[in-house]
Amino acid sequence: MDFSSLYESCSQCPRKCSVNRRANQRGFCGENASLKIATAGLHFGEEPPVTVFGGSGTIFFTGCTLRCSFCQNYQISQKGMGTEVDCGTFVKMCLELQNIGAENINLVTGSHHIPLIADFLSEAKNSGLEIPVAWNSSAYESIEMLERLRGLVDLWLPDLKSLNPQMSAKLFGARDYPDVASDAILWMIENSPMKIVEMKKSGETKEKMLSGVIVRHLFMPGRLEDTASVLDWLKNNADGKSAISLMSQYTPVPFKEDSESAEKRQKSLAAFENRLVSETEDSDIRDLIEAYDFDYLFYQELSDDTSWLPDFTRPQPFSNKLATPIWHWSKGFLK
């Protein structure tokens, strides 16, 4: 499929930078017309119906359409860490993950490369990829681009980070995030009804999501009113039609960057309280959840464990209990 024009004057994401990525120009996402990947492997830290028994076959792309000041994946989303891959390498990743028992292929932060990913994904399916495909994104995406994933993606794992334009401008560099993300999520819900089946292994039964949407929201310390606003929107627009995943494990990231970048980041982080979630906040969130009584909701247990923060310089970016890598940007396939 010829989609070169979508890269020659790029308007793939809502920022519409209009740069010529085929000429190696770079817009907000920081990427040209070549697909870069940082790591691939089985991941066991997603919601239970996504990881099930075998883990989720995650592929982390380099670059991002947002610039979240607290991003735990900043090395790859903002600093360009990763290496270019061709279609053959991408297909091999997908098939290898399927062969070692992945429950799905989980494409993480690919919003700035939808035409190319859709093309590669079609080839993977033609080459024998049969397990469900999940699209794991910030939801800062246009409907026009999401339409290119129709028939290729089964599960949608979008964030709904905030419905507050001022916070979105300060933290993500996108004042229009609330409108764009809510429209994208409504499209996902409309086009992917939930289908959940029971799987049995060694006498244990677990649910597996074959299609549908899990909307994720990360509580920002000191911003309970923002989370209440998001939950209210989800109750009115998503409850009963998708699953909700409310995350309370916000963790300050030990960024490694130059002083100018660090100063800019700290100004952005001042928009909320950059710390772990308190027990009082956890209790307040639980009260909110109980009041809304969602049909299908996941909520993380409060924890002060920070060992899960990734470091993408390592072939094993995550803790061993969270992930089993098969490919890394600095080494290629690991076996």
C-alpha cells in the first residue's frame, strides 16, 4: 500500500506538524519515516484478561505524540532510544511471541506510525499471526488514522489521562487532549464490543479478552478532582461497554537528562504533587469507585515498590517477574 503522502506532509496525529518525515524531517514525535522499536517480549504487568496465563506479547515503539513530563518510558518516548526495523523483523517478532505462548500482540505507543504499522501487521497476519492484537496508546489519535487499524486490531488499551485542558497543556503539551482522547475512545468502544472467554490451565481458570476496550486512567497525586471527572465521564460513556482500569501506582521517575531539560520538566511536574500516592488518597479513590459501581473495573493495590520502573538501556528493561524479553534494540533477538 502506498501511504508515502502521509509521511511527506505528516498529519497523522492531531498535532499535524506537516513535516516531510521521508526527508528525515522530524515533528513533535521525533521520528522520521522509519519504524523504530526499543524492546519486545512477554509482559505480565497488564490487566489479568490481557496477560492471562502466557503474558502479553509487547512491542515498544520509539517516539510518541505526547510529551508527558512524568513518562516512565521517557528513554524511548522522548529520547529516541531504539533501532530501525523492517517488515521482516517485525513479523518475526510477532511470530516468535506467538510461538512462546503470548496471549496477544500488544503494540505500545505506535500512534505516530499507524500507516506503517498497519502495513507490517497485515503482513504478519498473512504470515501466520493468529492471536489477538492489542493497541496500547495514549488515545491522542485521529479517527481517520484509527480507521486504518480496523480489522487488524482486536483489543484497545487507551489511556484517558485527563479531561482538564490546563493540566493536559502543562503535563502532555496538548491542550486539546481531552476532546481528542474522548472521541478516540468512543470510536474504539463503538467498533470493538467486549468478548471475554474463560481459559483453563492446570486446574486454574482465568478470563481472556478476545476483543473490546480497557480504558486506563492513572491517578495523579493531589489531583483527586481530575480523577473524579474522568470517572464521571467513564460512567456515562463507557460503563457496561468496556472495562475500566484505575491505576494508583504513580511513581516519580529518576530522569537522567541535561540540566536544561531537567529544569523544563520540573516546571511541568509542578502542576501536581510529584510523589507516591498516600493511603488517604487510596481510601478516597476506593470510595469513588464504590460510589460509581462500575460493571467491570480493575484497581491496583497501593504499593511503595518502585522496582518495576523500566530501564531501556538493559536487554531486560523490567524486573524479571514482570517480563521475558526476546528482542532488544542494542542486541536484536536475544536467542
